[in-house]
Amino acid sequence: MNIHDLCCVGHITLDKIVTPKKTVHMPGGTSFYFSHAIKHFDDIDYTLVTALAESEMETVHELRSEGIDVAVMPSKHSVYFENIYGENQDNRKQRVLAKADPFTIDYLENIEARIFHLGSLLADDFSLDVIKYLSQKGLISADSQGYLREVRDTKVYAVDWAEKTEALKYIHFLKANEHEMEVLTGYTDVPNAAKQLYAWGVKEVLITLGSMGSVIYDGKTFCKIPAYKPKDIVDATGCGDTYMTGYLYQRAKGESIEKAGCFAAAMSTLKIEGSGPFKGTKEDVVRCMETAGQTLPDLNITFGSSRN
């Protein structure tokens, strides 16, 4: 059986974007942005496992036509996000109009990989049993965002990750932004939040701070990763997914935490300069790392208000 270098498991979504000027329907989700980004690198064995309704299979056909290996777990519905924006783009109302089936151990039995990235969008996408099962096959990577969102009657609520202290024992890579790290740990500063997540079991803690850069902690060193200044800010959707694509791609290739982090940050910069998924090349990423302006994160900054 083929053992892939990297496997992303996650739902491809149907996104409805409503603005005062127009309404647009488009595919989205971690697995969508991750797959479209990594397809530009031909030196890694990658596969996608997704779940969606038959009505959205055209997105899968397009990915396959571009050389992406895709396995589809049948689902009665696709995840359907509705995002309504006012004149101020910071004001967003979000609803989930449909949910796809959660991923199951039965469907993942024949998937082998060295690294599994769990692209969770909602708190119940992956059960603790699924996380434990996949951790026996390879290293687990997760973005904390989905575990902190719960749907009740189509409305999305911010919640804590109920099983975090058990689940994080099995997760090697975990990404969280400054808001998510506070929800998870109660700490508003990066060093204490990262140390807490490491204490719970995470081996590589990635804290992303937007335009202020990112910090990666491996239990010994706080590696400060710069934010590369974009030429223009066009579309930030999927930047976190692009960051994880670059980081896991480089780690799967044997690169150091620092080199992987810088590569991931540069990929995110190139993604934000255009609409849709990342469209650059490895050479574009290296060029960005060599030429773009940089901002290094400050470990002394605190965010929000601590509950500890």
C-alpha cells in the first residue's frame, strides 16, 4: 500500500458570500485551499480525503484534473457556509446552512500517510477516536480554528475545545492565532500559551500573529518567524491554510522548523496578494523570502484579557 508523504483530511465547503454589491457562491474550506496550494509542488506525494454531497463533486473533478489524488467519503450534504458582510467588511454574520457527515475510522482505514493534516471547520468534524486512530499511522497536524466553532440552529458559536487535554496528546503540529490560543489556554501572551499547549502534548506549537509574524515552539526554542510585507492586500481568505501547507510541505521534506516557518510565511504573503488559493511557485516563495520587507514578532506583546 502506498504511504503518502502528506494527507489532508477535511470537508470542501460551499460558501455563499453576500455583500452589499453582490452574492457569490464558491468552494472553500481548509482542504480546498490546502490542495490548491500544494499542487504547485511536484516533489511530494500528497492525497486529499474529503466528504461532500454529489451536487458539489465538480470541485473534486477539477482537483483531479489538475493532478490531485482525491478520495471522497459520501455525505448527504456538503458544509454550506453563509457569510453576510455589511459596508464595513469587519462586520460579518455567519451561518451554517448545512453540515456534512463527520469523518469516520472505517473510511480512513485504507489511507496511509506520514503526516495527516486535519482540516477541521466545525467542532464535531473529527472525533477523539479518529484522532487517536490516525496518530497510530503518522504524525497529526491540526488547525485549532474548527474545534472552537459549534453550530446550533445554523448559528455559529465560539466555544472551547471540550476534549483538548486528551486530544492534544496525539497532535504533533497545532496552529492557533492569538485569539484561539487565549481561548484554548487562558493566556494572552505567546510564551505562556505555547508552553501550555506543549505541556498538553503538542510537539510543534505554531502561533500565527498576522502582520506581526508567527512563533513556533518545540519545547526548547521559541522560533520567531517574520511576516513578509505583501505588495498589496487583495484576499486574506485561506491564509492560515496556506501557511500550514507551506510549513508541512517543508517539514515533510526534512527542513528545519525555522526554514519551514519562513517558507510558510512567504507563501501566505503571496496568497494574500491575489484572490483565491495560492497560485505561485517554489521559486516565487524563495524570492519573496529574499526580497520582501520583514516584521519579526515581539514575544512581549499580550493580546485580549487573560482569564488566568
